Amino acid sequence: MELSDRDHALVSALAEGLPLVSHPYRAVGAQLGMDEAEVIGRIQAMRDGGVIRRFGIIVRHHELGFKANAMSVWSIPDAVVSEVGRRLGDAPEVTLCYRRPPRLPDWPYNLFCMIHGRDRAAVEEIVAGLVRRFDLGAYPHAVLFSTRRFKQTGARYGRPIPRAAAAE
Amino acid sequence: MDDIDRAIINSLQGGFPICDQPFGAIAEPLGLTGTQLMARIRKLKEDGIISRFGPMWHAERMGGELTLSAMKVPAERFDEVAELVNSYPEVAHNYAREHALNMWFVVATEKPGRKAEVLAEIEARTGVEVHDMPKIQEFYVGLRFEA
């Protein structure tokens, strides 16, 4: 989807999130010289176009009680990696699942799953369960627990609208 | 956090209405008024449970780039390198992990080409190789959590 300057301005205005007021889209528009209907129309179009993956609460999983997280990775032959990825992606315990390129010699793994749990033991149990259920025991595997979180700001997007355009 | 807060978190990690009075529209099934719902969301933000309330963007569909990168950072240089990596606004998050590749961070950029610049700069300024591992296929990106 091709975003216009006005879309980018809206993306930028939403960087901190939606204002918690009864007419939030009107409030966002007021900063940009857009009326409520234009803001609603543009956000709907971005949602329908898949530019917005989802809209709502984004939680801090650690603060919510998911104190442990592990990147669980496997080295799966190219011929079957998509099939295995799809099956793992459908597992309710898996919070993210991607295929990525291996980087030899340091990194032979090509399938990445994020697993979050209350504590380390819970995550280990989940991973062991996935290995059993999906018969992954034969593939090289690693579980990388996180030891420190340095930054979790989320991505920043958007650019402010030029003054002249805002006044249109 | 009480049962209503948990219900808010569990039901509002997607599908927020895009209409003139969205909080009013979704408050009733939760047994709240729009004003009460906003107050609870504000409190959950203040308490750090909610990091943001709004859209989660799809970088590539905005014309941007997103990648996961990893570095093998010597232990004695870890904090220094982390500080440099985190100083880039394009770095969305960064975790230390238990592996020879011990620093893992996500780079999200708006303009094509900027990702390569950021990774090259980090490599040049730290002298540590940066492994770029962009996704090849996406199987699941839910990243939802039950309270």
C-alpha cells in the first residue's frame, strides 16, 4: 500500500498511541488539520491494506507476568521447513514464528519461535512439549533465554506533515 | 489488576473500533462506561502493563524494512556496545541472550536502504560483525498474551 504524506503524518501522530479521550480520532485530527472523518477513513484504509497489523493494547509481557522468554530455534532442511513452520506457528504456545536465513558457521538455525512463560521452567516445559508433539528431536536445536532487556520501545514510524500541507 | 483489567487486556489486543466514539462502543460488554474504560487503560499504562495503545504497524507494508540482527559481543564490551546499538531510534528492541551470539536486536526502518546503513554503521563503530537475519517466511505473528 502506497502511503501519502497525510498518511505518514497520521502515522507519526499515532507514535505515542491513541489519545484516551472519547473522540480520539477527532483529537488526533485536530493536531494535523484533518477532520474526524478523514482520520477514520485513513486508519480504516491502513488497517484494510494490512499496514496496521492490529489495533489495540500492546502489552509489556514481562510486567504482565511472563518473566521468561526464549527464542527457540531449529535447523530444519529447506524441503520441510515451511511445513514445520506452519505447524509450529499454529501451536498456541508459540507467540511468534519465522523462517530466517542461517548464518554459518556461527548460526545454523533457520526456524525461529518465540516462547513466553511465567518462568524459565515453564518455558523449558513448553519447548520440550513442542519437540515431542511435532517430532523435532532429530533436528539441531537451541533455546536462547533472554538475560537482559535493554530496550523495548517498539518501532517508531511516520513523519510530521509540512505546515503548508497541514493547512490545506 | 482485577478481573475487569484482565478482561480488558484479553479482549483488546486487537480489533479496537475505528469509529467516532470507540471507547463508548466497546465499554458496555466489559460492564463499564467509556470514561471508566479510558481511566483503566490509563492506569494500566501508568503501571507499565500496557506499553502502547494504538496501531501495531506492518513495517514492510509501509514500504520500510524490518530485521532481526545478532552480534557476538565480548563480555567486557557488552554495555558499551548495547548503549551504542540502543542509541539508534531504528532499534525497536534489544535483548541479551544466552549464546555465543549474545546480543539480539530488531531494526525497523521506514525507508528502504536505511536498514543496511544502520547495520553497517553499527558494525563499523563497534568492530563487531552484525548478522542480519531478515525473515524469509512468516508463520505466526500473534504476539498476544493472556492476563
